[in-house]
Amino acid sequence: MTALQQALTGRRLHVFLSYAREDLAVLRTVQEGLETLNHEVWFDKRLNGGQDWWDRILQRIRDCDVMIVAVSPAMLESDPAAREREYACRLGKPLLPVQVDPVLPDLLPPDIAQLHIVDYTNLGPMTGFELAAALAALPSAPPLPDPLPEPSSRPVPPLAELAQRMNAERLSLDDQLALVASLRFELDRARERAAAMELLRTMRRRRDLYHATWQELDELMQRERALREEDGRQSPPGNGHASAPPGWYPDPSGRHQFRWFEGDWTSYVSDAGTVVNDPDS
């Protein structure tokens, strides 16, 4: 029996999908492909949270037969995705990288670079067959080690860590400029922009800002105002804004602080930097 025949007629795999939250929209295509092959798919729709949330993810990794890694530029920067892969490797779980956004091979982390990568960036008639064959060629996951290895520690969302640092009673000039640099980086990430702007405003209210820090913050504020005027973000999408770019906007339902817009309102919402799936939307 060929690898493809085994994939189409073999046992149902429990698949853990590891991804960076920026890739959530494209993840649906991978999920649908796996479910078409009759595999059971789980991925974290909450994206971040407390220790109970992280414990649940670790349990799902222990229960899975294979971890599929959504490879993208965002994955290279995702601390949670790296910790998920690290724990899966400690358990001996097979990894299958699926590329959802082009990445230069030289930038891939060592644990991914050595593996065969299924290309999901240019979907065609053979894409599903390639995914099926790659799954069939994977070795079976070994029994869980006893005792279990030390789990990876819970990742702290970058903006939550920034907020903690920003709340320090005293900040040196170097501390303040480092925070500004981090804010500038987060403002360039579409999904983080709204929450990062809130942190920027919070920092501007500090009474111990150095003049150099204030100048940097003022430059960021002016840049963001110019961007909002350029791309129409002064108003949330609605009548006359159907072509608004994807991004976080004030939640029109009023139930949450922000809601992700991508041609239409999605079920993904954000409150104080925490992104969750709102199934009742």
C-alpha cells in the first residue's frame, strides 16, 4: 500500500495545529484540508491567557499524534509557537511544517529547517495529496515518557510584559527608550496596533519622562495619526468603509474593546491586549 493510500484509509490522527496569531485567518484552509482527510484537528482559538490556558495547551500536545506547524514570518517571532514546538520535541511528537506564508529558508529555526515542508501558499489540485502523503510518512508518536519532561513555561504576551515594565515606579532614561523601541515594534504589527497605542498613551502620562523620551513618544503619536488619516482608520468600517484595510477597530457590538475586521467583522476580539474568539458574534 502506498503512503497516499495509507493516508486516505489509515487511522484518524489527532492533530495539534501550532501557529502564530497573525496567521489565524489562513489557518482555516489548513484545518479544512486536514478534516477532509478525516483527521481530528485542534488549535487554540483563545491565543493567550493565564496558567490554566497554558496547561490546557500542554495537555493537548501530550494527547496529539502529530504537531503541524504553520510556517510564516510571524511564526519566526512567536514565543508561544516556539514553546509549543519545544515541548512537543521533548515528548517525541512528530512535527510536520506547513508553509502558509513565504519564508526565506535561511531564516527557519533549526528544528523546522531539517524537515520536509508542505507548501500551502499556492493551493492546487495536488496540495491535499501532498499533505496526505506527508502525514502518512511521519513516524508514529512514541508513548509518553515517564516521568513527563518539565513543561515549557507559560509565555507572557509581549504587550502584557510591556505594561508590567511600564508600571515600574522608576524608569531610567535607558529603560524609557527601550520601552519606546518596543512600542514602535508593536505598532508596526497590525493586530497589536490598537493595544500598543493604549500603552503609548499610558506612558505619555508618566511624570518622570525625560525630554528625549517625550520627543520619541510624540514622534510615534504623530506617525500614527498620519497613518490613520491615510488609511481611513479614523472611522471604523461600516457604510462607505467596506474597503477598509484589515485591522483592529472599536467593536461595533459594544461587548468588547476591539474587533478584527477583514473585509467583514470577524469573531476575534481584543480586550486590553488579550485576544479571544467570540463565538456569539
